[in-house]
Amino acid sequence: MPRLISPFAKRGLVPRRFSARAGTHRGWLTVWVETELPDAKAADSIANNLRGILCVDAVLLEETQRVPRKREHTFGAFAAG
């Protein structure tokens, strides 16, 4: 999990939410990270960094808008143990 937080920490970001749970396959984790980012470019950059981590199988990126129109990005990383 420290490897998954590293791309955020390098940018001085503290995720709003971070959760991990055992995946459906033995030895796998499903990790969700929610954070507020300045723009889509930053979100794409972090998603690409997460995809480059050896143990990460897939990264999903979702953009949401919350009242009062703050943009947040949620990252889902599926990692093998």
C-alpha cells in the first residue's frame, strides 16, 4: 500500500479517503483512493504512475463533482500480492 500512496505523496496530496480490502482472488487487494486534484492532467499523471507499479493490475479513474462544484478524482487500483 505504501507504493500506491507514493504518487500522491510526491505531489504533497493527502487523499480524502483511502481504503483497501481483500479482493475476490486470493492474494489480491482492491484499493480505492479519493482525492481532490487541480485538473484532469494531474489525475491522468497519477493514474499512469499507479499503472507503472509492478503489482498493479489495473487502474480505474473516475471524476466526480460535489457541491459546491469541487472536482474530485477517485482511483481504483487492483493489485496482486
